[in-house]
Amino acid sequence: MSAGGEALPISESLKVIEGITLYRTEKWWSAVALVESFGRRQIAVYLWIKQRDQWKRKNKFIIHNRAEWQRIKGAVEKLYEGLP
């Protein structure tokens, strides 16, 4: 799957169903991807850093199910209430 014309730099051992770039600079790239591994689909948030003209994964965060997503979303929204 491509994002902005370039494939997301996700391991070839995972099948990328769909990917959405959140932001990208010359050095950093962040995206959300729906991936499949061993017949199981997962949503992952990735952060890559460019080193020597190659994208290297810095962080990967898996959202395991809808209930977990609701907890994450609720916590983020609660913290946003405290922002000006």
C-alpha cells in the first residue's frame, strides 16, 4: 500500500491492507496501518526515522481491539479538555 506515492516502510512479513500517513518530514514519518499477520488483522501506529537514506522503525503501537481503542480515545479526549 502506498502513502503519497511511496509504500509504507513496513516489514515484508506483514501484509499491508491499507495505510494512512499522519505526517511526514524529511527525517520523520508517522502512519496508521491496517496489517495482516498469520491471518489476523491489526491496526498499528508507526513512527519511522530516516537514517542514511533508509526509513528505520522507531516505534510501533498496536491497537488490539475496539475496546482498547475506546479507552485510548477517551483518555486523549479527556487530556484535551485541559488544553487552552
